[in-house]
Amino acid sequence: MYEVIRRTEPKPGASRTVLFQGNEHGSQVSFFLVDNDPGQGPGLHVHPYTETWVVRSGEAEFTVGREKTRATAGDIVVGAANIPHKFVNVGTGRLEIVCIHANDHVVQEFLEEANG
């Protein structure tokens, strides 16, 4: 068995980020397909499982715990479970990133507001 989920264009003014909740489709993983403008990114938050980020285009600055790093197209960053983290688009163009959650649904607690 398989399922194909077709991409749809967001409505004008709506977020370009897409959320896939694995449990709604018989999958063991969940993810966000993020498409952010410069300066945008989620606020500091935490998950009870690892999160893996795959940067598709642009440049992101990640804060994981007390450490910061930058990643560009093709880079993969992995954050440990229960460690507060966030990222922000520090480039001049769009940031496209896949945020893979090692769980069949997204569980996150926000600790601060989003950027942008």
C-alpha cells in the first residue's frame, strides 16, 4: 500500500510551511517542509525526541542548547531530545528546510515567540 499527498499552493498571505503528521498516514515520522523569508524562524522550543534538519536552500543559524551553528544547502543538523532549540533564516533569500521529527506526530513545547 502507498499514499500520495499532493502539494497545494497556499492561499495568499498564508504560511508556506507544510506540516506532515505521520500518524494521519500510517507513518512513524512527522516533518515540516519550511519555506521562510529572511529573519523568520520558530521560537525556542523542545521535543521529547530527536529532530533532524535538512537544509535544502538558503542559510540558517541554529541554536541548540547553548551552542550556535550555521548551515547551508545540503547540510544536515541533528538536535538531541529534550534540548531547547530554534533556527532563523540568516540569509538574503528564502530558507527551505525539512524538519524531521522522530515521532508519528509532532510534540513541541514553545519556550519563546517565533521570529518574523
